[in-house]
Amino acid sequence: MYITRETDYGVRCVLYLARKGGGITPVNEIARAMHIPKSFLAKIVQRLVKAGIVISGRGISGGFSLAKKPKNISILDVIKAIQGNAAAINMCAIDKRMCRLSNTCSVHPIWVELRGLIEKRLQKENFAKLI
């Protein structure tokens, strides 16, 4: 499994908002505190909004806050919001149609098992634990 830089920044953003404990936080503040380029972060938070992880506040005092309690947001939720269903070591573990050998491959069940283990672990880790 590969975590993209964009996903890493998404996790940092949610972690920062969880530590804040509520209220609207400007994107500038998050970017500065978590060492994320502001223009890149603006795109990331839009994906987090679309996934229902954060909400946006508009206007002069606009920014972002968590849409849920930190205990109800897992690391897996953020990964899926940013990079989709990517908690697999091999694409055939997501969709066996990606490989014509999946039905006869002796390694395929291992990839599927590892995907399950990784997803369970990431689902178990929520942002309340991390703060």
C-alpha cells in the first residue's frame, strides 16, 4: 500500500482540526501549522468536504472544521476520501478482474488477506486516539 503525499496532507489536516477541538479554522492556519502548501491544501480539503469528514465555513471568517467527532473519523476514512479504495498492495486485491490470473494465482489470496488486515487496522485507528 502506498500513501500519497496528498493523503498524508489530508491526515495532517484532519489531525490538526481534531486537536483544535472545534470552531472554524482558516486554511492558512492549517497550512502553516502542518507544513502543507496552501494551494495544495485547498484542493485536499474539498475532497474531505465531499466525503463528509470536514465542513467549510464561508466568508471573511471562513475556514474548515470537522463534520464529525474525532472518534468517528478513521485513518481509513481519510485515505478513501483522498485516494479512493487504495488499501491494497496489489490492484487485483481490489478487483480480481484487473488480472487474468487471479483465479489461478497462488499469491492472490495473500494480497486479499493483507488488504483486509490493513483496512481493519486503519479503520480501528481514529483521530480521538491520535490526539
